[in-house]
Amino acid sequence: MIPFNKPFLTGKELDYISEAVASGKISGDGDFSKKCQAFFEKRFNLQKTLLTTSCTDALEMAAILCDIQLGDEVIAPSYTFVSTVNAFVLRGAKIVFADSNDNNPNIDPDQIEELITPQTKAIVPVHYAGVACDMGRIMSIADHSNVRVVEDAAQAIDSYCDGKELGSFGSLSTFSFHETKNVIAGEGGLLAINDTSLIRRAEIIREKGTNRSEFFRGEIDKYGWVDIGSSFLPSEIVSAFLYAQLEQLDQIQSQRCRLWNAYYEGLLHLAKSGHLILPCLPSYATNNAHMFYVLCENSGVRDSLIQFLKKKGIMAVFHYQSLHQSEYYRSRHDGRPLRNADRYTGTLLRLPMYYELSIEQVEQVCSAIDSFFCG
């Protein structure tokens, strides 16, 4: 059996967890939390970072920081995970869905420009598979329209757009450390605050609406309830696990890229013969090898390939379902067809990708896909 995903342990996770427990400080914002946040700020040129219990929580914090009110509009891709938009819906926003690009699942900047109205409060680009959206275009549109950008960089650690770190473009950005990501903590996330005017409020929102962080820094003599918020802090146990992963980021990335390239080379002949489509990397984007996917001719072929691989002991999965077609939002959508979002919904297939996957197993997957199409 070749599973779709297998969490990778660097070997230091349990040592660091034991160290955190022995310190007597296992609630949030201890030494390991600070080390993780400092790592992101220095490595990826982020102004301020705060660990959260999930990327979903980081997005919910971002929605509060954007001061989303009932009736505000937020532009986001339909082809994404529900957390991307649910965070804003919870604050009363109307989601205006944009379609994906023709050649990759990222949001189409041309559609963003067409969808901007006086009610637009935020744009939420999602860097699908860790591949950059066209952030030059998106930031230009946002600046011209005086609209905030919140980057959903859940899959995009160590990825770049025109040489600049993803997560450093928007006023706010979010990352995920779910066990399927390149760097993991089981569950976990991070909010990056690049607009320094939002830092103080971000700390307050994260601490249940209190100015507790300022109290612990000795800036005030007592703390109290000063804003809305919730409990978004992960424990030191989560942070300790994550720090062990971050220390090995370069090693993890190198291996994942090696596997990604092996998939690409192993399936290139099927792309050239028209059996499937391989991922497209725009000239401005780098590849962090978060996932390897292929596009099939139609949903029937894709679903048959999934079953064929399963019989061979290989777990491959489809991905997002278009949110504008979802049970919850279908009646709220304005009716525009989003052809590419639906196309990716029906044809995209994700192949196994994890650190301990071997080149021989990649070759086995490629061989199985070849036998499906070519017999």
C-alpha cells in the first residue's frame, strides 16, 4: 500500500515536547512559540507572526482585523477549502466568488478586477499547491481600489512570487501546519501581520479580547477585556513539535522537490500524448512541492483512475468541490458560471506525496497510471 499521506517526524519532536513539559510552561506563548514565530519573521520577511491553533483560526482573526461587517463583500476563489471563506461569512460578509485561471487553480486576476465594487472589503487569494497567485497584479488591483489583501498561504511555506516570499504581500496572511502540509504540527497555523498598525489588535484578538500580552511584557500593570476575540493560542506542546520541523525545513523541501520532479518526468510522456495535463508553474512562481496533481480529461476518467490505483494499492484523491456550487452557498451565489473551478473540481487528481515516499514508489505510481491509459 502506498498511502496518500504519511506524517514525517524529524526525530527531535519528542525531545522538544519533553523540554517544554519540563519547563513548567505548556500553555501558549512560551519559548518554543517565540522560536517558531521568530523563524517565520526572519526567514520569510514577515513583520509580525502569531501562532494559532489552526489556519482556520488565523483566517478568522484576519476577518476580525479587516473589520468585516454585515454586507461587506470579499472576493475569493471558488476552488478552495471552505475555511478560506467561512471565516469571513462568520463576520457577515457576502462572498463574491472568482473563477480560477485556465492553466492552474489559482484565482484569475482579471476576474478580481471585474468584481470590485464599493462594497469590496478584502481580496483573499489562495496559493494553490504552494504555487503563487499573480501577486503583482492582485496587489496593484487592491492598492488602486483601497482594498485589503489577505493571503491564504496554507500550502505555501517557502514559496515565492517574483523573488518575494509568499505571505509577505498582503496586509495579513495565514499558514497551515496540518499533517498534510510540508511542515506539520498535527494541527496548527500562523497569522502574519504585515500592516504594523494591526499588530496590537491582533495580539488582543488572539488573547480572548484582552491586553494580556502587553501585561506580560510589563507594558501595563493589569489587563482586561478591551475588544472582541477568542482563544487562538496553541499550546507549547504543539509549538515544540513544530519547531523540530522548522529546523529541518530545507531538508524537507529538498526531498519533496526531488519527488515532485520524479513525478513530472515519469508522467511527461502521458502529457505529451494528451492523456493528462501536468501542473503549470507560471514564470513568476517557484515550486515548494506541496502536492503533485494531474488533470484528467473528465470526471469519469478521473474517478476510474482513482479506483484503478486503489486496486493497485495506491491511494490517490480528488480535492476541492467548487464552493459556489456547495449546498450552503449555491442559493447565495449570483449565478455566474465559473467554468474553471468546476473543471478542476471534476478532473483534478492528487497523487501520494510525503517525505518518506521513495523514488521507486513514485515510479510505481507512474507505471500504474501509464498502464491505466496505455494498457
